[in-house]
Amino acid sequence: MDSVLIIGAGAAGSVVAKKCAMNRHVFKRIHLASRRLESCKAVQAAARTPIEVSELDADDVAMTSERIRSVKPDLVINMALPYQDLAIMDACLAAGAHYMDTANYEPRDVAKFEYRWQWAYQERFRAKGLMAVLGCGFDPGVTNVFCAYAQQKLYDEIHTIDIIDCNAGDHGKKFATNFNPEINLREVTQRGKYWREGKWIDIDALSLAVMIDYPEVGPVKSYLIYHEEEESLVKNIRGLKQIRFWMTFSDNYIKHLEVLSNVGMTRIDPVMYKGTPVIPMEFLKCLLPAPSSLAEGYTGKTSIGCIFTGVRGGKQQRHIIWNVCDHGKANREVGAQAVSYTTGVPPVVGAMMIFKGAWKGSGVFNVEELPPEPFLEQLGPQGLPWQVRELAPSEQRELFALKT
């Protein structure tokens, strides 16, 4: 296997295409398709080695199926919007290609993402002898791999997982989102949720915060939100008693978000304006800076990882596994900020795993169900070095003291 079709030429999709083009020993043929042909051509011009491009409406299953048949990729990497996941999975089944994405499906008209729609494809992919890998970005994705590694190498049982995500960068804008504004704002304005002792517990959006000490960044106020990898990890990590997801937001971001929410600009239902239905969130997206435009001049770092507690050989242990990514360094390499880079590099590594036979099987898989070590061996050389260490009793006191 050596041929890949990438669908989506946004900020993260462009990273996938450019990184594949830097690894021609693995990716012999690279085809990038998007509804905006001009975006594909811009990536094509910037790629270090030649790639093919075309225009594609990924909502159109027949068109996507035909494109897969004509390009003949071994793997389709879906970097389009989460709304399009099922259509692209249907096209892969129709045309006979393996599938990978970085974010799970959610309906356009409901801000609720969950895996059940994609897990329902299990038997269909298995019957076709095809593999579908879900959530192979950073979080979800690398964080799931960290959990699988911890389960295999560090613990007999993992009891708690805190996934921590800090963007300590500065893009210099009054207000902007680091990935698709519509998807980002839907994610953070929905109710928070975490899992404890077999139950999901809902809380008001951004109502719970704690100071977390991030590697190479320091203590930053972090908010509990719901994130999709929690749903699969509660199924696949043995002995788990609690999982939470924390993300940092600046006071400026929170202020803007509150105002936009209060005036109805984060609504996803249509409102009538001069006889025309307009969805406020989609209109707001058009007003905000494109994530791909933020890279130039972006300073600072992202610091993302997992904090674990559990038991090994009868002894209680605590560990942290993490990656730090520099915005400026990512821009110099591929013309992207670190959030796009950390999303775009992992599916390239995941594709390598499939092409080399390290990840194989028929059906639908979340990343933590696949071998973690081959992936982690390639993650650093591809630009995302990771580290692991045991935590001292004095570290992360506030996080461990917070009882939810």
C-alpha cells in the first residue's frame, strides 16, 4: 500500500498533504481533494514534492465514490468537517478503500458528537475486509495512544485519566479560533461532561475550572469540557474509574464567547433575515479569521498530554505523558500554527502504520485498540516528540485535590 486520498484542504488537511509529500518513501501517490479547488492548488504549490489535486463535494457520496475509484487510493484520510464523516465512510465502502479521520461524526443541526453513528459501521467494514480508524488526530488520537501505551507499559490498572490541553500561544488577534470556528464553538458551548464510576455526569458549559501545571508552560487555568475520546476510552481502558478532559481558554476568549452566546451568534438553528434563513454560527464563521491565516507571527507553544493514576504490582503510581509543540517551528516547517500541526501529523503517522502493516484488521477501530509502540516510535521523527515520567506526590496537587 502506498497511495492516499486526502479529503479536505483546510488548516489541518494542508498539514497532512505537506507531511505526506515529505515522506515519499511511504506515500508514492498523494491526491488532495476539497470543495475549494483554489485551496488544493495552494497546498500543491507549497508541497515539497508533487501531489495531485481535484475539486470534490464530500457530501455527495456518488461523486466521492467515483473519485475513490478513479484515484484508487489504499487509504482515504478524511480531513473534512465532522458532518461529512458518514458520507465519506459510505463512499469508502462503495469504492473499496480503507478510512481514517481525526474527529467523530456530529449532525449539522445538533451540537452533539458521539461515536455511535460510526461504530454502527463495524459489520459493514468487516464484511468488506476494510479498516476504518476513528479519531487519529492529537486529541482524540495521540492522547488515545498515550492511554494505550500507559495500559500496556506502566499500569496493571489505570484508575483515573485527566487529558490536558493547553494552547499557550499568541496569534495577536482580538478573537480567533485555532481550528474551524464553527466546530470549535460548537464544542466549547455545549454542556460539559465527564465519566466517573460507570456514569456520565453533566455540568454547565465552562462551569468547572482548575489550575494545571503544563510541561514547558506552567500553571494555567483549565476548564472541564466534554471531548470525544472519553467515550471510547471508557470502553477500552481496564479498571478505569474516572476520566476528565481539560482545556485552557484565555479570559479574553471567554469574554468574547459569553458575549457571542448572549446575543445569539453561537446558535446553530436558522433565523430569518430579510426573508432568508441564516444560521448565526455559520455567519460568524465567515467573519472570523481563517485558522490557516494565523500561522505567521504566532508565538508560544501547545502542551497536550495525559495524567494517569493507577496500580502496578500492587503499588499506586502517577504518570504524565505529553508533547509540546512550538507555533513558530510548525510554521517554518509547513506554514501552519501548532494546533493545525498537532492535528495534521498524527493521521500521517497512522497512515504509515496501516501501509507498513503495524495496524491491520477489518472493521471499525478507535486508536487505543491498535498497537501504540510502532506509532509512538514514528511520532517523534515526524515532528511531535513525546515524553513520559512519573509524577512526584507534590505535583498537580490542585488537580488531584479536585473531587468531581
